[in-house]
Amino acid sequence: MSQSHFIVYERDAKWQFTNKGSITAPFDNRFEAIEAAIGAARISGDPHSIVIVQDPGTDEEIVWRHTEDSAENSEEF
């Protein structure tokens, strides 16, 4: 089983996310980037998609994962 990873991170004082080598940017803040990555993951059609946030200086954290009811699956960031 392969997973489609949407990775959110900050670069050059702007937030962005990447998926399969494609970068979507810029976002003014972490929340906007996470919301956009979750939206892209939902419409990707991949039932194994996940959204990971890499905060500067911390470990990565999974903030969203596709489930049967993914609309209810968002965490508070």
C-alpha cells in the first residue's frame, strides 16, 4: 500500500506544501497551508493520503489522514 504524502513546511518565511514533487505556495501562515494541503489531499482521490507538517526545529506530525469520513478527520492545528 502506498501513501500519498502532502508535506507542509516553511521556507523563506512562507509556508508551502509538496506532493509527488509538485510544490504549492506561497501561504502566509501555517494554518492556510495545512487547510490547502488537506483540500488537495481530499480531492486527490487517493484513499491512503496523509498530510504531514514539518515545523522548523521539531519532528514531523501527521495532522490529517484519509478515512471513511475524512470530513470529520481534521485536527486543530
